[in-house]
Amino acid sequence: MTDNRQKKNGKKQNLEPEVPVWERVLIARAQERPTALDYIQRLCTQFIEIHGDRSFRDDPSVVAGFAVFDGRSVAVVGHQKGKSFKDRMTRNFGMPHPEGYRKALRIMRLAERFSMPVLTFVDTPGAYPGIEAEERGQVEAVARNIMEMFEIRVPILVFVVGEGGSGGALAIGVGDRVYMLENAVYSVISPEACAAILWDNAGRAPEAAERLRMTASHLFELGIIDGIIPEAPGGVQKDPSVTLSSMKSLISEQLEYLSSLPPDDLLRERHQKFQDMVAYRENNLPHLPPKLNLSS
């Protein structure tokens, strides 16, 4: 049986020397950094964008559709932050409403129907937390995407290309392989929000970023991601060619391997991948307060 660790094309070598975590956060958020549409247009051809969730409206903070990668039909989904301030306002700074996630799931299910692999590009501060989003089922939409991505019977490759914020990222982030760009960050919460909760001081965000272990190197060591894609010094925006070349090779290799697996084996490995991230030992649990006696 082939050792899957060899197939994941692990951590890339010759990465930029160690950079402070907060500096990586700022690079990941840089306005000139390529967006999902940039990656789709540079990696694929014949992109056809699909709009709407067929229930409420189109959400421009998520782009989704079909394209051709190296002669192979694929589905593509990504968070879209935008470039100019006006565009970022239109795109809601890459923070999707529930209809954005429902659109993404609609495209992934269509991809499954027509046996197309799925490529996703993660770049969001998080799902939009507004009242109207909650009224339309934000939590349900995120949870449903996570649940259903475990059952989609075609290969899914995930690329964290900028910010990966909490469930808003994970809602398109369940895949057979998950890769991060060298200066991307991926965390359960933003450093500012973490600092505000822990110390009531968002100004301590750089300290929170260090403690969150949110960089690609941290997450590779923890087994959360499968590999790191190198960037040019100062960020992918300085010279995208280095990153794009690595991504093209990686996508070709992984689609060839994953597409050779029977669907049942593909799903079994996907489930196992995420189960292996959790280490549970009862004797290592922290001391907890005594359980309430509900019978009294």
C-alpha cells in the first residue's frame, strides 16, 4: 500500500527565514495580495462563474464556478476580498453571508454530480457576524458545509492563501489535502478578538498572534495542514510566479493521485485525516469543577 505521507508533498524547503507572527498576519492581510479570482484566472482557463444560492441572493464575497485546469474540468470556490476600497465594500471584505456558503455547497454538489474535483481558496477574516446573517441561518450554513464536505465523493484540494478565520474558513476548508501559503494564517479567532477576550485590550493582538500558533509552520508541525507553499520574500504579491508554479505542480500531482482512489477510500481517508488531528487522553484533561448534581 502506498504511503500517503509521500503523496501529500509535505513542507516545502528553502522558505523565507523566520518572520515574526504578527508580521505574517500583516502580510496575509495586505490589500495588494492576490485574491481567489487572481488564483483562479492564473491557474485555470475557461472560468465560468455561477451566481446565487437559488434561495435568497448572490453573495459576492464568495466566488464559485467551473473551469479547466491542465485539460481537466474542475469546480473552483473561494472567498473574495476585493482590491479597491469600493470593491472590498461590495465583497463585504471577504466575510460571507449564509447564501455565500450555500452557493459554495451548490457548486460542490454539482461538481460531485459531474465527477469534477474541487479546488477551494480560503481568505476570510471569518463569516459575517451581522444580525441579518444570523437571521438567515449563518451558523446552520457553516455547519452544513462542514458536514457535507466530508461526504462529497470527489477530490477536494484546499489552499489557505491569506487569512483563514474560524468557521468562516472551515466552511470551504474541509478537504483531502489542505495547504497554506508561507505567509498565510489560519486560526479559530483573529488576534484582535482573542486579545479583546483574554485581556480586554485589542492592542495586544501581536502577543495573541504569537500564542495562537496560527502560521503555516506552526500548523504543519501540529498536523493541521499537509504542506507549505513558498512565497517570494515579502509576500506572494511581490512575485506570484514562484507560488503559482508550486501550486500548479501540487494540484497536478494530487489530482492524479486522489482521482485514482475509489470514492469510498477517498472519503475514508478524508475522515481519518481530520480525526487524526485530535489527541484525547483522559488522564491529561485539566482539573474541571465538579459536576452539578441535577437530582438534588
